[in-house]
Amino acid sequence: MTTPILMPALSPTMTEGTISKWHKVEGDEVAAGDLLAEIETDKATMELEAVEEGILGTILKPEGSEGIPVNETIAIMLTDGEDTSHLNAYVESSSSEVGDENQTPADLVEPQVLPKPGSDSKKPQTDANLRKFASPLARRAASDAGIDLTNIVGSGPHGRVVKRDLEAAIATKTPQVNGTVIGHSEVSVPTVVSTENMVPAPLKRTPGENFTEIPHSNMRMVIADRLTKSSNEIPHFFLTIECEIERLLEMRKDLNNRAPEGEGSYKLSVNDFVVRAVALAIKKVPMVNVSWTDKAMRQLNNIDISIAVATEGGLITPIIRNADRKGLTEISIETKMLANKARDGKLTPEEYQGGSFTISNLGMYGVKEFSAIINQPQSCILAVGAGEKRAVVKKDTLSIATMMSCTLSVDHRAVDGALGAQYLQALKSLIEDPLTMIL
């Protein structure tokens, strides 16, 4: 039985995907569970596996095809001893899209033949031999632009004329075949222009045209959409607090010196302490662990901390689940594992979807202080700056201490200013007295 392979929905939020790589070629035998392709979603690159055995008959969407809607046919599988003749029958009778837009079953165009000079142009002429495959969208675009489909070479499967072919034809404005303007019922007589003594016009350059366009990835487009929505819809306000981290740095150094070698080894970072402190502070002030909806406030039961990780494709936030129940070493190992998977594009949806509170740390880049945009539907995000030596006053005496700025971005609909300040006080006490984190 001829079976279509559809673009899968690899996550609840996925609406379209990009084919990064095909691991099988047309004609390859496929067993159930074999890796067929790699699909780039809005957050990661996922693997597409075969669900049954057969032969990969044809690939409709080659590597690099972008913006493919979920449930669109990307390839066709042959089973039960079928040959390529079944492929042609399937393509011609399928109601799935095989071009660049949605199609009804492989409709045939009865093209109008351009009338010859002197003939009655009111009588359309047809030729059964000029029947041509085209999608409904391509036919509508051709009709609107006054273009005859019989003069267009289709780039879709089996020569089907698709939307991009019409766009290319329209871009040429008046495409001609043998002196006839396509889509018009009269013959165009080309004007011969002598090039003798012609002086080429000077080249005009538009200021600022020296640039390179980099197409948006699915991930970048989703990030842009969500951040714009968050910035526009959430009434942000910001609270900043300074934390002294001298004792934290001393404990970190001591614990790292005690780390075993080989299996079970670890190397704690300042961010690991911050993750632990953020989770424990939420446990002390649980009303910041909420999500706003139009009908009610949702009090989240789990403390799942999202960690902002920079990748080549954009920002992604893998999650430390139940961070309040995990020790520093467990948080450190899990954070490094998730960060590596994020940069390799190998995160599963369960590893980055959800979360109740986000941490964005730019301290490793030397950024002293910044504010972040809330990661909907969460209500808070903590922006962590670099630890640096600063002049501080202790007991009316000027001294030097290592300080770290933490800025809390808050959704004012869900968390009031006093509650946000109470949370930061709890966070500050944990960071400045790190021994309390392991009690």
C-alpha cells in the first residue's frame, strides 16, 4: 500500500518544520524504526523514524525545505511489492500538497490556446495534448496575472506548476514565447533597438545596500514572535538587588577541591549556586511561582527552573525539574548536560517546555547589570550580572567586596512590588550565606 510520510508534530507548539537532512534516498529499503530524516523545529532538531517497512519511493521535500506545515506530505513510501507506477497514480490522485501550497487532487488544467492573428478570439481553442498539472493556487495566481499555464515549466513533482513558478513568471512582467506575450490574446511584435552609439547609464547605488541577508530560522522567528508578544502584553517592572558573594566563592572553591576524580567528578559554577538559591527562595516565597490567566491565577506546584542558554540559532531555556529537591552537584551535572544538548540542537520537548521561573546569566560575559524579558507564561525572570570587586560600606567603614547584581523582571498582574522585594530578600540571604543552601 502506498503510504505518505507526513511532517510530524514533534512538540505541542510546533506548526511547521524544516528538513535538515535526509538519511535515506529514493529507492532505499526502510525498516520500522529506521532513521528517515532530521527535522528542525522551533527549538531543536528532532529525528523522524519510520513506523513501518517498505521502500522510500519519492522525496517531495528535499533537504533545506523550510516552513513545511505539520501533516503535509514530505515523502511517499512503497510497500507490499509496489513499483514506481503506483507512485504516479498516488501523486495524481492524492489530495495532499506536493508543491509549495495546499492542493486539491491533482487537477488538470484545460489551457486556452493563444489565438492566431485573424482568428476569432472569442472562441477559445483547446488541445488535449496540452493538458498540464497545476495546483489550484497556481491556477488562481495565473488567472489573476493573465498568464497562460501552458507556457510555464513546472518545478513541482512530475512537472506540476506550483506557486513559485507563477511568482517567477510574474516577476518577469511580460514573459514571451516565440514573440507572443503570455496571457494576452494578441501577438506582440518585438521592437528592434539598435545598440550602436548607446552609452550605458551610470550604475546607481542605494546608500546602505552593502549587506548580506541571513534567512530567519524557524527557531529565530518563534523567539521573535514570543518576545514581542511578552514585551507588548506583560506589564513588566524591575527590581535590582546587590549580593555579596565572597563566602559563596570560598565555598565553591572548597567544594571543587573536594570533588572526586573520574566518575562522579564535578565542577561547580556560580550559576549552580544561583539556581539552587532561586529554587529555595521560591520555596520560601511560593506566591512568585505563579502564572497569570484571564480567569484565574495558577499556583504552580513544582519548582522548575528554566536556564537561558545561548545557541547559534537563538536562545533556548532547558529546565531543571524540581530544582528545590536537588543538591548542588546534581544541579551542576544536569545543567551542563542540558546546555550541551541545547547547543547541539538535541533537546527533547520535555526538556525545554514548561518551567515556572527563568534565570538568565550574562556574568560570564562581564555584563554588570541588565534586565530581561519575561518568558511567558511565567511571571518572573532573574537577570544575573558579573561578580566584581566594588567599594562597599560595612559598619560605617569603606571596604572592598565581590558584589553581584541581580535584577528581577516581574509580571505586575501576578506579582506585586512588595512580594517581588520579599522574594529578593530571601534570595539575597541564601546567596550571601551559602551554607544554608546545603542544610
